Amino acid sequence: MHRDATRLIGKEVYTPRGRLLGEVSNLILDLDLNKVDGIFLDWTDPGLVEDSMAVNVPYRWVQAAGDVVLLRHFPEWVSAGDEDTHATL
């Protein structure tokens, strides 16, 4: 599983509306359950994420992964000051 999951690193990530969010730089793995828990983007579109801060997107938000990663969900705006939305979404 982990070897297959590493193919996601370097893939562009798009929001449900087709906007480029960023590029997968790392994976968050749950080794106990042997699954991908999240995708980590260390640069993001400043039009979607305040100050282009890094985000960890829950893998359950991924709709499809192939040549690119397409999300089924992403907030309209992510702010560092939001209580409900931090670098880990």
C-alpha cells in the first residue's frame, strides 16, 4: 500500500471547482490501519489559503487520484486565524 501511495507525491491537487490548490509534497500515513490518512501540501494557492500556508488535506476528501488529484471537498477559504480550520483541515 505505501509503495502505491507514494505515486501521489508530486501530483497537482485540484478543488471541486477545478482550481489548482497545490502539489502533494508528502503523505500522512496511519501505520496501524495501513492506510493514507491525509495528503500534505507545503505550498498552496494564496487565493484559497491565507499566506499560501501548508495544509494537510484529509484523504477522505480525495475524489480521484490519477494524473492529478481531484478533491470532492475543500473550503472556499482557509485562514490561519479560523478556529475551525487550521493547517490540518
